[in-house]
Amino acid sequence: MFEFNKWFILIFGIVFVFFYSLTNAGEVVRAGISNPPNVPPMTQRDKPARVQVELETKEFKSLIADGVEYEFWTFGDTVPGPFIRVRQGDTIELTLKNHKTSTFPHSIDLHAVNGPGGGAKVTQTAPGSQTRFEWKTLNPGLYIYHCATPHVPMHIANGMYGLILVEPPGGLAKVDREFYIVQGDFYTEGKHGEKGLQAFSLEKGQREQPEYVLFNGRKGSLTGEKSLKAKVGEKIRLYVGNGGPNLVSSFHVIGEIFDRVYQEGAVGRPPAENVQTTLVPAGGAAIVEIQLDVPGSYILVDHSIFRAFDKGALGILEVSGSEKPQIFKPLSSEE
């Protein structure tokens, strides 16, 4: 009789724990992820979930400017890495893979994580391997993530960063369009514009003297056919990050005033209003909202202005629609 009761209690306990874990694990979903300059849709969930995120680190050669090649280290296939969108209170299961062709180990430090190294301590990942960890999104906001494998500055300088948005309950207010932009400074052995494959210059990095300061990892990434597109009357939201590794960005849109700015990516306090230029620190972010009133080409810059016109930190927002002479119009010399 004693033996029967012992086994009954054991089996009952196992079944209870199993069903309890199922009913309390929450919905299991894949994270919203997209490559720049695109942003994934709002989570549109009324409660937290268990969210699966998978990223892969890679090393490959690509153009940093016309005729100039560079060996980037990345999350995924782009600089910055994918935009990740989750919700406050979510439990994140993050899997980091390091492509088998990589030469170096890589890792991830998410500034949204409360835990040792932001995850870097448990995600030091050898080529061809993968690591996993779990964490809970305690704080809403827009956060940088980056590689944190020694030599950490070199990994970041080669393009290993991106943004993760932790939405507050209820999400952010609806807008018409959202875009994803991250600034980075790059240190090549050759001078700006020097053709061919350019190696990383540790010396220039240590002196904080970049040859290129870029939006989204390439000169011209947001110009010409790749310009951002919107229409008069629309409200747009820019998720702006700064991977660094060294420079602070003075982000500005020439011809517009930021209606709302969540400075340093903080969505837990009221935004600043009517802002001309906002600082985005290395390893930081900002959320900028603009109501578009007049058609035309608007230039996105780092207003440390030599960086924009001489080093590449420049993009274009093309706004189409009807003219609004009551707001803006050219005058002849006779008027």
C-alpha cells in the first residue's frame, strides 16, 4: 500500500507540474524582425508571451562606398543587424548562431537585458556553434545591441550592432510609416574614397579618427533609389541608433522639426516636443516623430556637419504630395 501511494504521488506530481508549466508559459511566438531601413509591425498583443529570437553572426566582404570594399562583421546580412520588436514583460528565448565560415567567436550584449554582460557572458559563440539564453523584458524602450567579444571595440567598429524595441503595454501611438536608421563610424587603412579592399585600422579607431561616418553601413544607403519615401500629411517615426564605437551623433532632418522625441529611447516618460536636433550617444538610441507638412527632399544628417557631407552620414527622405504655399513657398525677387 505504501509503495502504491509513493508511485501515485510521484506520477501525480509530474503530471501537475507538466500541465502547470503549459498553462503558465504564455503564448509562444516568433519575434518581429526586419532588416534596415524597415521596421516590423507592432506586436499587437494584450499580454506578454514567450518570444523566440534567432540571430546569426557573419563575416563577409561588401561595399562600404562605391568602389571601396570592406570586411564587415554582422548580425545577419546587414549593418545594422535586424530590428527586433518585442513587448514589456515578454520572456525572450534568444539563440545566437555563429556562421561556420567565421574566423572569430562572436556574442551579443543587448542593452535591454538585466543580467551579466547583457547576455554577452553566456553567448560567447565559436564559429559553427550556437548558444542560447533566456531573459525577461523588464523595461520598455529602444535599445542598442552589439557584439561584446574581445577586442570589443573592433567587433563593434566592423558593424556588429542593431536595435531592439521593447514596447510598453499597449504599444506606441500609431503612425503612418516607421523607419530604422543606425549611425556608425568606420576606420579604414586607406583614406576616405580610396578604392579597393580596405582593412580595419586599429590605430585610427584608437585615435577616434574615422574615414567614414555612415547611416546603415554604407555611403548612399539612404539616397537615390534607396531614399526613404513618405507623403504629405503622414506622420513618420524614425528609430535612430548609434552603434559608435566612438562618436556621438547630432541627429537632424534639414527642413523639419521633430514634433516628439523620446530621448535616449526612453518611452517611460513624456517625450520632448519641438526639437531641432537630438543627441544620440554611442551605444544609445532615440525615437523621433515628424508630421510631414510640405513636399520635397529632406536631408537626414549628423549635424556635426563634416561627417554628413564629407564622411557619409547623410540620407534623403522624399516626401510627395500637393504643395502647401500657406506653409512654404519660394518668392521671386519682385515680391
